[in-house]
Amino acid sequence: MDPKRLWAKSKPQHKGEHPSMFLLQHLKDVRAAADRILDATGDDQLRALGLDPAEYRDRLRRCVLLAAAVHDLGKANDHFQGMLLGKRKDVPQGIRHEWVTILMLKAIRDGLLTGIDETDFAIVEWAVAGHHPSPTHASPPKSGHPGSGAEVDLQTGHKEFAEILNWLGAS
């Protein structure tokens, strides 16, 4: 695995690289899948919740597509990348990537995520924070994992992270 890339998924040892293994393409793929799901079932989902599709369709679409597009931004950190690259074999991540994403969203909101109100921003945050539910890790986290270290380097200066921000800005 190329340590100069931002990975979203690990690469099996005897398999080739696939574009969806990299963070930018993974985010694009998830957003595209969410778009297709909304096209097929969005109105039915709203009706199942007792909401009028004509009134809520655009809002649902805006929130779901934004959450899908940003859900894994927090993978751009040295703990997560080191885990995928095998550099942290016996050292856990200090904080899970979905919570790093929440921190990143707060930092980029004013410059990139303009035009979204407080309630819809909170909905996006909830979707991101809850996209890996598990009874084995607290959500939100109570503390970092022992031995993980007190520092996490957000790789927001990475060339591929800049490409992600450009894509989000154009979306």
C-alpha cells in the first residue's frame, strides 16, 4: 500500500489496488450510492415516518447526500492511515474516524458547508457519528484508548485531502 495516498480501506495482500480503496473515490462512491437509494426509496422512507415527501424530499436529500459525502473524512489522520498501513499493529487508534470526522466538520463548516442550518448540520453530524454502531465502543467516546498516544495528526494538508475539499465544494 502506497503510504503517500489517503486510504479508506485496507488492500488485501495479494490483490491489486482499486480506486474505491482511496478516500476520495470511496466518498464519491458512497454519495452516489446514497443518491440512488434516495431516488428509489426516499419518498417511501419519508412516508414511513409520516412525513410529506413533497415537503421533506429536498431536505432529506441534502442531509443524506452531505452525510454520505463526508462520513469518512476523519480517516485522514495518522492513526487510521497507520493502522491500514500496518504501522500501528499493537497500538489502537486514539479516537475512531467517525469522531475525527465530526471535529473536521466543525472546522470546515463555515468555509465549505455554507447554507446548512443548525438542525440539518446536527442531523449530518448524527448520521456521521452513528454510521458504525457497536456495543463495544462508546459513542461519543468517553476517553482515548490507552497506549494510543495523546496526539493525532489530521492530514488536512495532504494533497488528496485538498482534492476532497474541492470535490465537496463543487458538489
